[in-house]
Amino acid sequence: MSDVQCPIPNHRTGEAVADVRRKGLLMRKTIAAVAAAVVLLSVLSPLAAEVDLKHKWVYVSTNLLVDKNVDELLPLMERIQRCGYSGILLADYKFSVLDRQPERYFRNARRVIAKAKELDLEIIPAVFPIGYSSGILAHDPTLIEGVPVVDAPFEVRRGELHPLTGEGTRLVNGDFEQVKGGRFTGWWQENVGKSVFADRDVVKSGRVSVRMQDIRKHSAEHGHCRLHQLVKTRPFTAWHLSVWIRTEDFETPRGIRLAVLGNRRKTLSYAEFNVKRTQDWRQYHAVFNSLECDEARIYCGVWKGGGGKLWWDGLRMEPAGFVNVIRRDGCPVKVTSADGRTTYTEGRDVSRIMDPKLGRMPGPGAYG
Ligand SMILES: [Ca+2]
């Protein structure tokens, strides 16, 4: 790095580096520190003195479909070259879905390639994204990692398979109709009569709902306001929770959770709800796998809550059935009779088992 007067802006955010002089000073200090380290290392190892960075890249994340992005990238590449870098590590989600791009995308890509040739800059495309893999999964949603469902019971009714709840699994008072002394039967709850109330005026179904309000006032440190109950679960079963939520000037809608904690202290549900500060009744859904747990604590509540009002009603828990079924060699599906003695053949005895929405909601490569 010989030219410290060519700071590279943060291209992802478009943030410009305002104080070039200050940055230059910092850079010089850094170089001095590195130089000192190299001297020290050269005493310890003759190899350290031979360090010569042939490949110096700048990471650039962009979307080449947008003309304006390319207009900005070309002058940036000139600066990158002037600063002595050898190339750009170019990341674009669309590298994974090139087959779905219009001609405009490739026209823009050719502009970038031409500029790179002109400047003798190398372009290193970032491909095989692991972690943010929706671009790959858009081609084949079944490549997603899954969790096993084991011995899930189904019942045949009128020629259709219907999931059975499983003996002993029952959410008590999910409709919140049973109330004694301000407490909802079957539920553990906190701040009864302070931030949790049985509401008989604003309900979604039946005659009672749960109203939460003034949460921070009665839980100053954590802003907690939660109901929960322990239910038995069949291990390695996919479950579906649904609940209705209404809000009125609720200050912390992001703190609303339908959480599930397994008896082996596992967080089993990761659903996040998009609740507005004020909204009418809307139903929300969460799907979880019970994994090794044979009991789970179901929470509906608020963490880091503030002021305003929130209502809950109509909470249900049921087996999810064939939701998010992954079909590939590593994830075998087997259909047997209850006693396990008869194995049924897909396509002959039962229809092909699949979830047509897997990896396609709301778009290809998404599992919403
Ligand atoms: Ca109700």
C-alpha cells in the first residue's frame, strides 16, 4: 500500500470517506505498526521478510441488474486500481440465478468486464454462497437442511391422510375462555391484574381474550409479560401453532413472541411476527419440530415490552402434517401401517408425498 490518499468507500452502503487526512494518518500509524511487526518477525523468521502480497482485492457487493450500480462501480474500479489493488471480489446474489436474468443484466456485466480489462484488474466472482444460499436453493429447494420427523401418526379418512395429535398432547384453554380470579386456567402468567387482563369487550372468538398493557410499568427491568403452559409433545414431530393478535398503540411490536422451549432446554421455535403498532385481528403461524423433547413450554408473550395494548386469542396447537417435506435420497419417507408390518408404496397405495410450496414462499429459495 503506497498511496494512502485513495481510501475506498463502503460500496455496500455508499458511505463516503469524509476525512481523508484523518484516515491517512490512521493508515500511516497502521503501516508503522505493521512495519514494526515485520521487523520483529524478520528477526524470528527469515520467511517473514519475503511477504509480498501479489493479490490485493477489494470486496464489492452489488446488484448488476441496476444500471445506476454499474455507473457507480466503474469509477470505483478506477480508484481501486489507482490504490494498487489487483482485483475486486465481486458479490452479487444474481450470480446464482443467471439463467433468470434479462439481457440488461448481461449488458451491465459486460461493462464491468470491459472496465476490468482496461484497468488490468482481476474480477473474482463470489459464488457458492453458504449461509445465504437462497440463490442455490431457488434451483432445488430440497437441498435445504432439515430435521427428522419420526413415526408421525396419520389417520385415513375418506381416502385422505390426516395427522393425529398423539395421545396426551393437548393445549389447555387456548381460546382463553376459562378464567378464575383474573387468571387464565391452565396458564402460568405474570403481573395478573396489572399488565394481563381477561377482556370481554374485545375478542376474536368466544367471549374472552387476553389483553396485555402497560408492560414496562410493571416490569421495569425486563419489560416481560408472558403466559405459558407445559404441554406433552411427541418427540420428532412437526407442530403447528396459530394465534390471533390485535394491537393498539403498542410500542414494542417486535417484542411479541410465540415461543416454544423444550424440556431439554432447547429453543424450538424461531418464528418472528410482523405486527404493527396498531392493527386489527390478524392470525399468525409458527411451525416447530419437537426434536428429542417430550414436553415443551408454549409461550405467548412480550419481551422488552413498553406501553400500549395487545390482545391474544384463539391459540391452537396441532400436528403440522406434511409441511416442509424434503424429498431427496438423504431424507427418506416411509409410509407404513400402524403396526409397521405393511409398507405402502407411493404412487400406488398412497399419492406422492410432497409440499408443493416448499422453498417457494414467498419466492424461489425462500421458506416463509
Ligand atoms: Ca376467546
